[in-house]
Amino acid sequence: MNPLSVPNDPSSNAASKAAGRVLMINKDAVEGARLEASLAEQNCRLEYAAGSADALQHLRSRAYDVVITDPTTSIEEDLALLSEMRAIRPGTRVIVLAPSSTPEEVIAALRAKVFLCKSAPFDTEEIAEYAARAAASRDAHWGIEVLSAHRDWLSVRADCRVLTAERLMSFVNELQTELPPSPREDLMTALREVLMNAIEHGARFATDKVLEMTAIHTARARVLYVHDPGAGFRWEGIPHSALSNPQGEPGKHLEVREQQGMRAGGFGILVARGVVDELIYSEIGNEVLLIKYLA
């Protein structure tokens, strides 16, 4: 897992503050013992249901903060079960695990306000991390709203929480499963850096503010657009960014950041520019376009 967490973000340490109860369907489908141990380290208790019917029975008996679906069932099956679970426990957060996914299924999961959607292979520690953070997230706001979506065009509105940004990246990553690893990883790296800037500098960690993101698939490229809630910037007005360094002084911006009491960093835009083919900012700097061409 590659978290966006930074020291000053108020939501980055939520998982460490609260205990939670997690229900996993099908104990043998993933590394149950490892998942249980990872959750225990984060003050979460893991229980198991033998199947869908047993999971519903568990939910009738008691409340669970998070339900992790059976990794051997399809997303379509999981979403049908989700509607039954929410009829019993409306506030339950659900992490959908599936053997595979299609863009249509990922979009359906987003529309159903699934907390997270992952297809095999699974990272057990990553699943535990998300489950613990989901359990600790008491806000009723679900974070991501679908504005428009089909296979090649997804537009969403999201609140400016680090956890929401990580979830959003995970959904976008699931939409790219047809891509080879290299362009897919480059695209996610660039998106991560742009979302970080939007949350830290655009929203200034105000979790009630929202950003907008659009992911577009064409035959020859992948395009990502992010509009943050900030007032924007002028290039000459960001001496704390690595892009503003004078020639021959690659660390000059670090001195500026230290003088201004900012955390070490400032390489985000530079990193994003280095891994995509085009990075284009709007005139006032609160909109950015990322383009990755396919070979």
C-alpha cells in the first residue's frame, strides 16, 4: 500500500484511535491468520462467516463496522448481497474482494458506495489496513459521489480526506486492469501526487471541501483530470516547489520549506511530470490534466 498520509493530515491516523469489529466471509479464501493478526495489531477483531447466508445471520445478531466479502465470489454477487446487508445494517462499510473485475463492475461498486473494491491477487496487509481505517471512520459521509460513469469515462466528486483519496486511487487502479504494469503504475504515481497537492495545498486539509476527478480511456491514451477546491497558484509564487529551483540548485526549495515551517517535500509535481507524457495546468493552477500515451 502506498498511503498519501502526511504528518499534518487530521484523518491520517484515524485507524489507530478506535477499535472495530470486522466480519470476513469465507475464512479459507485469503490468508485468514495473517489478516487476523494484522487487524489485531490495529485494535480490530476479526470474525468469520461461512457464506452469504451465514453473514446475514451474523449481521442480524450484532453490528459490524466492516464486512469483507468472499474473494471467490463475483462483484455482481457481492453487490446483490450488499443490498441485503444494508437492509439489515444500513451503516455497514463493505470491502468487496473478487477474483477479477471489469470496468462496468467497478463502476457499479462505486455507485453502490462500496468502501473499497479489489480484484486478485490480494495484499493481505493492505486489506487489513483499509478495514481498520474503515472501522475507525465514523463519519456518515461516504466520501465519493459518482457524477457520470461508463466504461471509458468516469467523473466523480470526492471529499478532501487522505483516506478518500486513497480509496479513489484504488477504484481508478481497478479500472486500469487491462493496462500493462508499467503505464498503469506510472499513471497511479502521477495521480497520487496530484491528489496530494489538491488535498494539502488546494483544500489545506479542510475535509468539508471537495475535489472533482475524471478518468477517460481512449484507444491511444489514458487521461486524468483533477479540479481542486483551492484558489490556484502562479508558478512564480511557489518557491517551495522543486519546479521553482534555480538551475544548479536542486535543493533550494527545501530551504524555503524549512523557513516557512513546511514538511520536507515539494517534489510532487516534478514526480508527476516525470512519469506521464503530458501534464497541463490551467491558468490559475487549480485544474490539471495528466496524459499517458499507450505504446
